Amino acid sequence: MTFKLLLLAALLCAVPSAALAQAPAMSPGATAAHPYTVTNGYQVDAYTFQGFRAWRAASCDRCHGPNQEGSVGPSLVKSLKTLSKADFLKTVKNGRPAKGMPTWSGSPIVMKNLDNLYAYLKGRSDGQITKARVELLK
């Protein structure tokens, strides 16, 4: 299984990241406690939308489930209720190899969108983003 995760990580690193360029840390109306802007439960600001796109590009749903509620990996909806942003960033960057979580430090798409990815998942965990698939707020 480790080989498959490494292969997946290598393939994702080869994906052009131009469409997933790093956006500023958070939406202008967002706060540190709520680093996202959402309406209707699924329309999100551009930064949070970039986090959703990074989630999809990295195929995180393979382990954490299509609704971030867990599968082989833990539920991120539950985990982000208590996990600090610093611990989240550390886990994504360094992984948890003993538990099967790969390191994403070599993935430009993920690394350029860490804050955005956190905003998307935090919105899901807070219950503000009610659908796993979001749309860009217009």
C-alpha cells in the first residue's frame, strides 16, 4: 500500500499547478476562527474554492471519504473540531507514515494551497459548508 501512496503522490506532483495557484491566505471577510466565506451551504469564496480544488486534485477522498467523513483515513469533519491549524498543516506536510498518511510536502498543488485547503475542510467541520462539492460564490 505504501508503494501505491508514493506512486499517487508522484503522479500528483506532475499535475500542472497553474490552475491551482496560491491565493492569499483567506477571504477578505474571513476570520482566523472561520477562514472561509460561505452562502447557501455550498457557495464559497475564491480561496476556499481553491482549497476544494486542491482536495480534489490530491484525491484526498480516497482515504478520507468523498464527504470528508472518513474511510481508510479518519473523518476530517470530526478531526478539525479539535485539531489546531498548526497541527493540521504539520500533518499534511509531514504525513503520518505509521498510520498510512503520506507526506504532501513534495506536492506543489497541496503546498501552494495549504491555507485554502484548511479553510475548505474547516468550513466542512464547522457545518457551514454543508455539501462536499462546492461552487464559487459569485
